[in-house]
Amino acid sequence: MSFHPTMPYGTEQWHRSMRATLPEGPEFAYTGMNRENFEAFASHYAPENRVSAVLHALYLVQEQQGYISNNAVRHVAQVIGCTTAEVEDVVSYYVMFHRGPVGKYVLQVCTTLSCALAGAERVIEELQSKLGSRSAKPIRAACSPSSRWNASARATARR
């Protein structure tokens, strides 16, 4: 006899991960200037705490490549001395890191409860009409045909 309900694990409605893997992207290595920039920043930390510079390392990647790819995650992990999973956790936690190529301009609309109450859906609808997104559902992640802008709606507030 069990007091636990039967859980249909592995079905459509239970325990589906929403996590998407990062694109492989081109081979990645910091430019000489970015590597010097990182080393100067990381020198503020004790060698065993070099992993604390992960955010700065990822900002440099995004500045250099435009987005965070799997190859870039591997490079950052090797440079700061941690696992790729630890770097991926940081990338997936912060919304300011782009997980794929983006346009020149990035528009993000907050969709948390407080933003929704303040009219986030109206902002999304206006973006759709002004920027030419013709999908039936609100923008969740759209890129213009010219790749000049990206628009996304996401819950940006984190614990």
C-alpha cells in the first residue's frame, strides 16, 4: 500500500524540461584584448575564486560574438576553471544573455505579474503593430526579416 499518487513521469504533462540547449556556434576564443581585459578583472579575485568572474567573462563573450554559444560556454569554463554546466546555469538564469544571434536592437518586454497589471500585453500588441510582427499570438521571441531588431516578452524578475 502506498500513500503517494501514481505520477505518469515522462508524459506530456509531467516533468517536461523547458530548457533548450545553446547553439554550437562558431569556434570561440577571446581576442587578445578581451583576454587581457578578463585577466585584469579576474586578478581582483583569489585564484581559487576565479569562477566569481563568470558574469564578466560572459559579458565579454556577448560583446565579442553577439550571443552566447555552446563553444563560448566551453571556452569560458576552461578560462575560469569550472564545469560547462556551471556556466550554462548562469547563462540560463540571467535574461540579459542572448542564447542565439540577435538583431542590432533588442526590445524586451517584462511579463511578470506586476508588469502584466501595468499593461504589458498592450505594449506587446503595440510592438506587434509597429514592428510588423503578424503572428496570431503575442511576441514571445521574434526577429525582424532584416535582422535589425529582436523583440521578446519574458518574465524578467528573478529571485
